[in-house]
Amino acid sequence: MSDRDISGKTKICALIGDPVEHTMSPVMHNAAYKKLGLDYIYIPFRVSPEQLESAVNGLRALNVCGFNVTIPHKVTVIPMLDGLDPMAEKIGAVNTVVNTDGELRGYNTDADGFLKALLGWGIEPGGKNVVVLGAGGAARAVTYILADKVLSLTILNRQEELDWAENIAELIREDFGRVVRVLELLDEYLAGALRKADILINATSVGMSPAGDKSPVPAGLLRKDMVVFDAVYNPINTRLLNEAKAAGARTISGIDMLAWQGALAFEMWTGQAAPIDLMKKEAEKMLESHED
């Protein structure tokens, strides 16, 4: 519960998704508002797919400053908006909406959130060989933001969803003139791809709680001279990250990407620089409390 007064001047930001019970966005945003003394409040709303259009129209009518969009609405919300940022249009998914005088514009802060998380640890992707696992929304954001920076890019995905990966690769070929390798996510192909990989990014859900004992990569393929980034943030230390650390690799948790994508939305809505360290700390505290 908030320990501050709510008035008719309080500005509202929101989250819509299904489910939303375990989201960390409210603790991140509300802690940031409090620290900066902003008269804002962030509220999550569980919205079923059948009620999505009504919910979007309702948020517009209530004149909220903006809202985040999470599973399963990141794609289906697009026709209900008045416009899209070019990055969101290319990625084909929206996770942040800004309301300007009743006009709703969609953005995708996952892509820049990932890049800022990477750069925040001093990892420059330029000239690197990068391997991405998965072809869903997170993978699409990650690969697109990296496409014009890296030396080479390889996407591995499950056989039944290889067409998703091919779709991403074709988009990158068209927009950047870059050739992207697409392989089935099998150990033998993964082993070949990782031999020269500088950065490995897991953008699948493998290893996410409650299946935290799983990893998409055999431990023997991990090397000390690579960076391993796991977009999974629950648990903070996934099996993949633990095994990568044991191999001597540099590791980055998905909590960094989570905090940065939230911080970028915060800045769009408030016009203030987000206290990123505080937002990350609050998310970590919530995750750790769930692990106890």
C-alpha cells in the first residue's frame, strides 16, 4: 500500500496484462515516484484478452499518463493505438504506451532496455559474434537492436518455431543488409555456434521459475571468454547464469533489462531521469522475498 496521499492532482500510470499478480513494475515505479517526490501512482490491472479493447478505451477516457503492456497483449494491443514508434513497429510488439491529450502512442522499451543493461556492465556489442536463443518478443527486440552493431548474429530456436526466427532474420536483412544465420536449437548446432561466440543471450523462457532447474545450454559449452546474458529474471540467478559463472564467464541477469525497460517508460511518462539503481534494487528485493 502507498504511504502517501492520493488527490485529484495525482497522475496515474498503469500496467495491463493477464496475469499481473506477480509483476514487479509497481514496486519499481512507485519507489521511484516517492524518491523524486512526484505526485504519481502506478497501478496494475488484470485484463483478459476479451476485455482488452474496453480496457484501452477506458484508460484513454480516464486520462492516464500512460501504461505498460505485458503478456498476452503486446501484439494485440497495436490496432487499438493511434500510432507506433518506429522501433515498436519494426519489432511488432508494444510494452509501453504514452497518452498525449487522448492520443495513445506505442513504444517498445525492451530493445533499448536490453542494450542499456549490456552497456551498463561495460559490454560493447560492436564487432562481437552474438548468439541469441529464441525468437519470441524478447528475442525480436534483442536481435533488432543489435543487428547493425555486431560482427555476426546467429539465432537458434525450436524446430516447430523456426519460421519465427526466419522472419526476424528476413527483417534484419531488409533493414540492415545483414545476413543472419538461423539454426534449430539442437545441441550439435548450438555447440558449433558457441565456438566463436563472444556474447550468448538466452531470450527463451527456459530456466524461469518454477522450472529454475533447467538451462537451454549444456554447461560444457560455456567458456570463460564469453558474456552470458539471461533475459529470465525470476530467479535472478538462473541455472544458466550459475553454470556460466562456474565456467568463468561474465554474466548479466535479466533483472537489469527489466529495470531498464521500466526506467525508460518512467522517463517517457514523467520527463524525469529515472533512479535506475533504486528500481533495480526494489525488483531484486521483491524477487528475493518470493524465494524465501
